[in-house]
Amino acid sequence: MPKSLSIEQLHAALTAQGVLAQNAETPPADVHVRPWYIDVVLGFSAWLAGCFALVFIAILFKPDTASEFATGGCLLLAAAFGLYKVDRESAFVDQLALAFSVAGQCLLAAALIDKNYSAAACAGLIALLQCAVFIAMPNRLARLLAALFASIAWALAIRFAWWGENSYWDGNRTSVAFGPALLGWLVVWVPIAVGVRMLLVTEPRWLARGWHVFARPAMTGLMLGLTLGTFVSQPIATFTFWMPEGQQHSNWLVLWPLLAVAATCFVILCAWQLRSRAMLGVGIAAALLHVMHFYFLLGTTLLIKSCIMLGLGALLLLVARLLQSSQVTSAPR
């Protein structure tokens, strides 16, 4: 079999194997798909350009009310949508449109903050804004980033609504029991993991129906959210190398990075099924960072953390042993 197949050959092979329906249309070949590392560079540069656009707008127009922030944000998002519609092939136009989109979303977020909404309400509304951007923007990278930031905003909304804004900035003095911390993580990330799994399982169906323009960036963005979202939804203030002043409280939110390792392993499994080397690399790097994050977060003693890691290591060795035994027993003789 050749190493690479054309769209027509792949469609014919999938139809012959019964994966696609006989009357399924052949998807059009997208000759303008760029490699993932080019998308990373374009996305980073567009975000940088969006930050400079915000500085330019602040210096030139000096917006200082919620209505002015909202007006500027809507105009920039409309300009981004128009640029995406005008030319979908030029990398420069894509970057400019994404920069306008980033600046517009930041201005709308500033409008929400200026209205003195609670932190949970702001995060929830930003999550809805990202969903709207995902639906409206006709661009794969813009939709991928919208799915990623929607998952992060969802995590922050649940965190702020459950434990308040102070638990984020002053987690060293916030006491969270083991049960609520575990339940909170499950409420935040299990629905996202279920969504990723459903998209992966139904991939042949949405490919056959032409829904890949939405499903593919949604799946990739949510997978990135599972691997990287905990770094933002976990309190940054506790990621310190020194003991802060004041009384220390037991904060079992310290388990979130360790639970994120499990979510990252799930993403690695999905990436392996998708044959995505880039996502595999992101997952492996994120898992190592989560373990480091777990050790440096304050909230419990190093002895308890070491015991937890020893228990998990023993459990993983037991699972590996059981898997090896099952493979030996099921091997043909």
C-alpha cells in the first residue's frame, strides 16, 4: 500500500470497507492546509499582533467605559469575520484577522470586567463568547483557539462560582476539603473528556457528513484544554518557591495537577488513535509539567505528596503486570 493516499483513494477504500455510506460525497481536497508547526507560529504571532493592536487602540481612542470597550470589540470581530470571508488562502490575511479577533475578544472581556460582574459571571460569559466565535469565524485555527479558551473559561467559571475569586489569588489561605476538590475537578473536566471521546468515536460519521470544519478544531482545542487548562484553572499564586506569611491551610486543590496527568494520559491515548505526533508531544510535555506543578503547589505536606506518588506508582506497576499477564494468557499457543 502506498504511504500516502489521495482523497479519492481514501474515500474509495473507506466506502469499500463499509466505514462510509455508499452515497457519501467525496470531501473536497483542501490544498491550503498548513502544517501544525506553521499554525503554531502564525497563532503566536497573531496573538502578539493582537496585543499591539490593543495598545494602539488604547493610545489612539482611549476607551474607558464598558460601552466603548464593547463597541470596539464588536467592530474588530466584524473586521476579522470580513477578512476571513474575503481571503481564506493568504497566511497574512489569516494572521491579520486573528489579530483583530484577539483584540476584539479582549475588549469585550474588558467591557464585562468594567461592568463589575463577578469573576464567575465574567468567566462564564467569556466561555459563551468563545462558543460564539467558534461558530461564527470561518477559520480552522480561530475555531481551535476558541475551543481551547472556552474550556479554560469554563474551568475558571466553575472554580470562581464554587470557591470564590480569592481561592485563585490567595490559595495558600483557602481551605478546600478533599471531596469538593475531587468533585470540582470531575465537574470541570469529565464533560470535556466525554466530548473529546464522542468526537473521536463518531469521526467517520461527521467526516461523511462534512462536519469536519467544526468537529476537527473542536476536538483538537478540547484536547489541548485537557492538557493545558489546569495550569490556568489552578491558582498561580501558590506556585511559589518560598513560604508565604500567615497561617497555612489544607487545600486539596493541590490534587488538580495530578488529576490533570490522568486527563493528559487520556489525551495521549486519543492522539495515538488519531496518529497525531504533535498532540502526543504536547501531552507528554504537559504530563511532566503537571507532575512538577503538583510538587511545588502548597496545600499539603511533601510527605503526603510522596505517599500519593508512591501509591500511584505501585498501582501503575500492578496494572502493567495485569496487562502483561492478560496478553500472555490470550496469546495463541
